[in-house]
Amino acid sequence: MVITLAQSKAVLFDLDGVLVPTVGLHKQAWKQLFDQILPSHVQPYSEQDYYAYVDGKPRYDGVAALLESRGMNVAWGAPSDSQGSETICGFGNRKNALFEQLLDEQGIEPYQDTVDVLQHLLGLGKRLAVVSSSRNTQTVLRLAGIDHFFSEVVDGNTRAQHGLQGKPAPDTYAFAAQQLGLPNAECLIVEDALSGVAAGRAGSFGLVVGLDRGAGREALAAAGAELVVNQLVELIEGSAHRHIIESRHLLNQEQYPVNAWSFEQVGHLTSESATLFSVSNGNIGIRASGDPTRALGSGTFMSGFHDTYAIKHAEGAYGYARVGQMIQGVPDACGFSLQVDGKPLLAPQQNYQCLDFKTGISKVHHQFRMEDGAELSIEVERMACLFDPNIAVCTLRVESPDRDCELTVNGHINADIPSGVSSGDPRKSQPVDGCGIHEVAIEGQLTTDNSEVHLYETNNSALSVAMAVRQEIQQDCVREALSGDNWQLSVKRGESLVIERFIAYHAFPLRPDGAGEDLSVHTCGGDTDELVSRCIETLQRASSSGVIGLREQQRIWLDDFWQRGDIEVEAGDDGRIQQIVRWELFQLAQATAQVTNGVGAKGLSGSGYDGHYFWDTEIYLLPFLIYTDPVRAQKLLHYRYLMLPAARKRAAEMNLEGALYPWRTINGEEASAYFPTGTAQYHIDADVSYGLVQYVLVSGDVAFLAEEGIDILVQTARMWLSLGSYQDDGQFHIACVTGPDEYTALVDDDFYTNQMARFNLQSACFAARSLEERDSEAYRHIQERLALGSEEIEHWSQAAEAMYTATGGHPLVHAQDSQFMARPRWDFEHLTARPLLLHYHPLKIYSHQVLKQTDVVLCLMLLSSWFTLEQKRADFDFYDPLTVGDSTLSAASQSVIAAEVGYEELAQRYFMESLFADVCNLHANTTDGIHLAAAGGVWSTLVCGFGGLRDTGGTDISINARLPQSWKSLTYRLTIGGTRIKVVVDETGTHLERLVGPELTVKVNGINCIV
């Protein structure tokens, strides 16, 4: 049985080519030897001969194998033969002397990632051993400085002493395992040589890892490697390594066909597929096919529907988050299982899945071949109605072209409890005992008009959801209702049957003021009877419209969206970039179609991040809505307004004035149990305020500012004034905070935090004064409501003016924080495991210059007009090499600034990383849901990077495009005030066209243009 690294107790390494690059010295020594001894009439020695005949074998065996391949019959001799003896042993001894001479002359260092990997394995409690054919193993380990890592060393001397056979026989590896007191099945082997891999396979070791240093992945796998890696570090980081993207290596066209208006997959479906082809309307989210089962958490989700639990801190302290929140799946009605003629179907021969951007329908098609050779096709379509928050539709189509079939179709509502396993990855949802849902009995009639109605409640948060289901069958031009969830049906040869299922979900919107002492969460609604009645009404409305009617409304909704939000890219490729750009835009559209309880980082596509809501919304998602759909942008900001009571409570708890928004939440209460990268990210207040100001200035919605927005600006400004303080230098400082870069925590005067706080304070001043000028009487009511006076506003203005900006050693470089420049640079050459947060202790990370994601560079993008081009280039040049991009949030701002400062190739590389983050699973967590912020980042990269839009939070709107030379054109749309314009960037320049609304003045390349 194959085991994993976690299951193993020991790791046995080959030496040459695995831990140390002695393979280069060995290659040189072997070449020198055979160049000396091979006669001129035989084929000369080549590097391929090294892998075929000598690599990994005992020295004498290697000599014999090579000479035999040349038809040379040479006496074996004895190990005591001199280097001048023309025997197998003599030649072998001469090779050893050549190797020792090269080792003495050139020395040896371990591979760059060797020490890091060995330290990690020891930290995991693994026992380590080296198994090598070389008699120089001890010397090499000592010279490389890694001898102290190993409990056992089995080398050529050991082999001779104990009469062990060399590789490809398993004897030496088995001896090492025996010396460690372990069975072979509990040991993992790492080899780069085909003979060593074969030895591991022959010995039935737990896992044989082939390290491809030149032997070739296919050859290593053929020799018996169960896992093949390119770098040693992949042992500890699994598949989470950050990939460098090249367009020709992105998606296989046979498996993922290129289509401008759909995303398609042919072949095996996975949990990543279930994410990528999921559908949502912002209130209901339905995963596609690919998960092993459809259960709670892998089927359907609803906005804000979550359970709560008491956070158990190992060592508690005042102010720690007390209530955990995790997204809770709702019962799923979008899956069917079938039997044919009383027998379960075998695995399908063909799979095809498609997400259509024009219809919003996710379709999966399975082609089966039954035991008698007859074909059967099954197709399931899923749709979350973008125009209605409470309706979903699922359609099953079965076709039997070859013969009549008797079908058993099971369409039960799936509320199975998932078999969750704790992963240790903070990005994933973790199972919590006691969390879940249970069904609640409904008084009175459970079904009506062949409809089925259910009511469920979460175990702790006491949130309720009602669902109603009704299905109809269409066959032989006859349509009739189907009751129950298990049906015996027939399909005739050459015909089909279709089951159309209408699903209604209703839950009350959250009142985001946190959880009570009993963990219950408040909602804005009445009793559960109301939910049930709403469900029945919605279901009746849906079935009355019919599938065709609902699809037509869906098409109209999407037509309108694409008119407002489409981006057209002629990138000089095969159309893949355009396809994935539209996939990203579609994700943004469906995640925000119905804004019920804000938008979580994964939308409703999966359970990642426990369904929490972060700063991503305002910085990465909101700009897209502001410029394409301001109505929905306002709804997102309204939800932040509703959070103000909880935010004010949190501020008081933190001994602060005003309001402090939660770093991560669903119900308005802080849910981050790790305060250094949670509560300490005070910049969340400035992020919310930035999004608010950007919305008001771009849309012109002064009414929203007066009614709700001013409250946010005032309360966040109060928080900043109480958090910071004036120091002896007369400047305003903000201490002990964490900026967007979560690899640098609890610092003083974080650059991003200080600059965004300054923007927040200035905006609060400007908003208050402009509202007073606009309507003094209305402003007086605002003053009374907020207890706001002119003296307090002046204090904000003074603090903003005095805000401290840390500088670096270079006059143009901004220091990320007051301590950053004094820290040592991360050892990027040797500490290569990614992501860092899963492989290095926070204290190790925090004490070095290394960035998870951009901090200074992101600020340069958001507050663009505050900085010169020279400052931007200097900052980018300094910080970009320090940024590892372990967050999907990073690449977008890196691309935008790279484009602005003239680094076109780098800008395109970061754009591709952001664009393909999910569809290529670059961060190894697509299965947990879509990175909506990355999707928003794609919009920003195209519109703000290559398209050149800048607005500094709406205060200074301008366009200065930077189209990549390899691209033919870029077209995008913007809504500013009541005007929608189309921007076309091509080789001739930037062209603006007014589509809707009054004339508009926009600054293009520094010149005011009237559109």
C-alpha cells in the first residue's frame, strides 16, 4: 500500500543527485575514465550512457555494464587492483581516484533546498538515512555540512562489509530500514537514479519518490516511482508550489476547449471542476459535478447561512475573538443517481462539463456504455436564477439511443453530514464538533401540489432556512408532476426523458451585530412559518414560469450585464485569454447578482476561509461594481453600514473610539482567532472608507453619503485618531499594526496603513464640509445624530496632515514600516518551500524582509496621484523581489504597477498568474472555492493596468493606457455618474465612445476629453 509523507516514519535518501550535486563530479570522473579506456573503434561515451549504465550502481558494476554495452570483455580483477590495472576493478578504482581529485579541487555544496527540506523533515519527527553506492558518502556529507541530519548512513563500504547486493537490488535500502528498526512499508525513498527507484519498488517500500534531475519523469515512473518531483522541496510542500505561468503551458485544448463564451472540460472531473463550473446568484450557490459526493458543504450554499461555535484559545486574553463562524451547507437538491435495469451504472466512458456565460447554466454530460454494449447518455443542467435570489433549477435528461431501458432515478434531498478532515491549512474550512444543521418539523401540510417543503435550523446559531422542491417529467410530449424523490421510469430506444426540478430557498437576511452569549445570530425577519409560506409562493411562481421562461429571464439579465461589464481582449493568442477573462467576469457577476449578506472571499462556490468576508470586498471586488453596476455597489456598502453597531462595540472592546470593522466575519463579529494577522489589520477601516468614497465620487450618489456613508467615515476617522498618537517629532504615528502583507506583523507605521488612514481622515473632513455646504439644515441633523463638531473635524485634518511616512535608505523608496529596513532579507535561495505560512513558523517569517503580498505597491495603485512615477518605479524595484505572492491578491497590483513603470513583460506575467490562479489551481486550493478577489484583480489589471484607469479613490479619474505590444486591442466599459462609456485601446491610441447618459469629461493621457 502506498503511503504519504505524513504516514511515513523515515525518509531514506540517495546521495548523489538527490542531496548534493556530486552527480556533476561523478559525470566528469566517468567521462574522463571512459575517454581514457575506450578504444577508438567503439562508440564514444555520452551523457546518456551515464543514466543508462552507471547512475546509481556500485562503481564496478557500472564499469562492467558500460564496457559490456560496447562489446568489450574485460576481466573482473580484485578490489585491490591498482588504478593502472586493466580490469573492471582497476578501472573502477581509477574512476574513484578521479572523483576524489575533483572533489578536493572543487568542493561540494548541497542543493539549494536540501538543508531546508531536512530541517522540515526532522521537525515533522521523521528519521533520516542516506543510502548510497559511493564509498565516499561520509566524506561528501561532511564536506557538504549535512552529516548531522542522518541517523544512519549505508554506503559502498557498508555494502561490501555486509555482503549486500547493490542497486537495483533493494538490499541496501532494506538494511537501512532494518538499522532504523522500521519495516520497509513505513519508509519513504527518494531517488534520482533509475536503478535506485527500481530498488525501492523491489523492496515494497511505502512510497518511492523519483527526483527528476535528468533521468526523465516517464523513465522514473516506468522504473517504479509512485511520485515524481522536479525539486526536493516538493516533498514537503506537496502541490502548493507557486508556478510561473507561460501561456503555452496553461490548459490543454483537448481537455479544455477554447470558446469565447463558455468554459468547458472534457475528461475526468475533480473537486476543482466542481468549483470552476459552479453557479450562483449571490444568495444561492450550487457546486457543479466533480466532488466525490454531494453533501452539506459540497452541494449548495446560501448567503450568510452559517453556524457558530465558541473559540477555544489555548491561552486566552482580554479582547480575543470569542465566537467562531463557519459557512454551513444547506440541503442540496441538484444531484441525481440512477440505476439501469436494476443495476448501478459503471464509471462513465466520457465526461463533458460546460459553464455558459450567456445563459448562466452549468451543464454536465456523461456517456455510459452498459454491459451489453448499449449507450446511455445522462445530462444534468444547474441554474441559480440571477434575477431572483430564491430560485434554482436543476434538469435531468436521459437518452437511450440503442435500446429500451428501465430506470430507477433517485433525487433525494441531500443533507448528509460531510466527512471533514482537519488539514492544518488556515485557508480551508475546518470541521468543528457540534456545528451543523437539523431538520425541524413543520406544523400542518408538508407537501402541496406535488411540492415538498422542509425547514432546517443550524445547531448553534439558530438560523433557519426553508426549502421547497417540485419536479415535473416530460416524456412522449407529455408533462406531468412527479412526487417523492425515487422514481421508476422507462425510456424507449431512441427517445429521452427529462425531469425538471424547481427549488426555492428562503432565509431571513442577517442582522450583522454578532452572536449572543448562547451563540445565536439575529436576523431581519419574522418566524419560520413566514419562511415556509414564502418558499411555497416562490416555488409556485417558478413552476408557473417554467424552465423556458426562467431561462429567458436569465438570458436577459446576462445580456444586460455583458453590455455593462464585458471586456474584449485581442491578445494575439488562440483566444484562451479572452475565454478566461470572461470566466472571471462571470464569477464577479454571479457572486454579486443578489447582495443579501455581503460577499464572502469565495462567494458561494465553496467553503474556503469558512465563508468569511474580508477587506477583499472593498479593495478588489467593489471597484468592478462601482464602474459597471453602481446599484449593487451601494448594496455592498449598505451591508457595511449595517455592521456599524458591531464595529462600534468592537472598537470599545479594543479601548478605541468610533468603529473598528472585523477582519474576518459573516455576522459582523470578529471571527479571527489569530490577532497578529487578524484584529491587528486595522487598515480594514480605511479599506471600507476608501471603497465608500470611491463609490460616492464615481457614482455621484451624495444621498447615500448623507444617509449612511457619513456615519462610516466619521466612526472610522474617530478610530484612527484614538489609535494613533503624536510623537516628539510632531508627526502622527500608528503603532503595533499589521498591513496587507501578512508576513510582516505587529509593526509601527505600516506604510499602507498610515497612507490609507490619512485618506480616511481627509475623506471624513471633506465629506462633512461638503455636506454642510450642500444643505446646512440636513447637516445639522447629521451633527446631532453623530455628536459631531467642527473641532473634531479639525483634529482629523491635522492628524492627516501630520501622518508619518517611513522612508528607506534610498531617497525614493518608502519603508514598508519603521522596522522593515533593519530586518535581514529572507534567504530566497535556500528557504524555498511555498507557501511560507504552511512551512515556516510566523516568528521566522516576521523577522525577515519577505512579503506574502504587496503592501507599499498596493498603496501606489490605490492612491496613485499621491506618488510620482519615479517613486513608483523605485518602490517596485525594491519590493517586487521580496514578494513571494503566496496570496492570490498580490499579482494584480504587481501587474498594474509593473505596467505603469514600463515593465511590460513582468506586467503580463503577473496578469497571467492572476488570470489563471483558479482555473489552473496555482495555489492548490481551487477545490475550496473561487478566489473572488483574484477575479476582481483581473478586472483591475485589465482596466487599471493595461487600460490605464486611475482614480485615487474617485478623487482624480484619468486614463493612460499601456497596451502590451503583443496585444492588438483592449476594450472595456465604465459607468461614471449617469454616463456609460466604452474605452478602446489599440495601436493607434485610446478611443472613448459615450454609450448612455450625458456628456462626460475624462482626462486621457493628461488631456481633458469630452465624451
